Amino acid sequence: MKLRKLLLQILAIAVLPLALTACGGSGEETSAEGQGAETVTVKLGVVGGIYEDLWKPAQETLKEQGINLEIVQFSDYVTPNNALANGEIDLNSFQHRIYLQSEIDNYGYEIQAIGNTFIIPLNLYSQKVSSVEELQDGDVVAIPDDLTNGGRALKVLEAAGLITLNPEAGFSPTIDDIETYNVGIEIEELKANVLASALPDVAAAIINGNYALDFGLKTEEAIYQDSVLDVEEYWNIIAARTADLEDADKAAVYNQVIEAFQSDETENVFNETFGGYFIKVGWDQDLMAE
């Protein structure tokens, strides 16, 4: 596997001057040394300004390798996969595997994961109790109301010992899949973006990491920290068109993009800039070889 990556890197160096339009971008006459070397542009679709910070180290690394990684912002979670499938962008990085698979199932997109990025923990926070053990019968616990994050939140509540789920429910269980309430809590489903502001009104709430970060909540303040981190379906990924991976030139460049992101510099941003709300996962996997 390491040998394959080395060969891809060597191939990328050899083909970069010839691959001006291989990744859907236009070539520019640029060179850090002023020698007029050509630059390959790769358009990466994301959702939210936070991704520009996450990808900044990779951008700087790729620039030195002759690749201009252009961040393309989208305002919703539906458009980026459509734009990728239609060739408007070359890659996207905003979703986890469950969401990607649901998009493929719904729209027939021929796109696939080519690299793992991170997982964002779903922690349980409270302004009224200091531990899970203090939750009592009748206490209201709020969770996200969307199927994907709501299902994952229920798995966090199960891991915390509050409920037991039907093992056949899969990766996106619903409240109907709760078999046992180990504590008689009441689960309330709310929009993910209001959960942090709802903390004064509920006993506890499971809050998406990005919203917890925006609200100033720290991971160590959680009364239960998400331990369901090894389920690969919840890992966020970089996606590409399947057809593009059959082009050796594009595959080589995309491999460089993956390796530039999966770096110590990126992990430092996870920990130092965002307080551990982003956790690297699956960086030892070579999805392009699968």
C-alpha cells in the first residue's frame, strides 16, 4: 500500500505539467521560483467557513507541489454532491458516509469516498446536572431532529447507559427503536442549531460539535463525551466522481490532496484552533486502493 502511494506521488510529479485541465480547473503560469511552471487547479466543495480553516494547511502544502486547491462554498448540504456529480467541482468534503450513501441511493450519483477526514463528536451537555448519573425519571433530554444526527445521538444515549436500542435498528435508529429506558427520561427532538440555546430549558442535550463550538461549549464540559467514534459510517470523508478515478493523472493529484489533508499540521488545527471538536479517523486507510 505504501509502495502504491509512492508510485502515485512519482506519477503526480511527472504529469502535473500536462494535467492543466485534468481536474476541471484552468492552468495558471505560476511558480514560487518564477520559472513559469504550470499549476493544476482542484475545486473542493465545502459547507461552512470552518472548512477553510481546516483545509488551510493542506492548501499551503499543495501550493508547493503545484496544485491550487480552490475552496468552493455551498450554503446547503444538498448542492455539493449534485455539483460534484455534474462536474462543477472536482471533490467535496462536508459529509459522513451515511449521508453520502443516502444521496447515492436517492439520486443515483456515481461518486465515492476516496479519503477519511475526521469525526465530530456528539457530546451530552447540561446546565442542570454534572453527570449522567444525576439524570432522573421525567428529565427531558433533547437530541437533533434530523434522521442521521438524531440516530447517532440515540446511540450516544445508549452508550451512556440511559437507553437500550433494538440491535436491528442499524446506524440511524429512531425513538421507536428504543427497547428499554434504563432511566425514565423524556427525549425531545429539536433542530440541531437550537439545541445549545435550549440548554436552560432541558435537563440535558446532545449538541453537534460545530454548534457547541459556536456556543462556547468545551468538550471537557460535557457530562458525557461521545464514545461512538469507531463506527466508520459516521466518519467524514472526501468524495470524488467514480469515473475520474479511472484517469491516472487525476487519481494521482487527488491522492496528493488526501495526503496533504491527513497531516500533523491539520491535526494541530483540530486540537489547537478547535479544541478537539474534530478527531482524525481512518487516516491509515487507503480508500483509493479499495
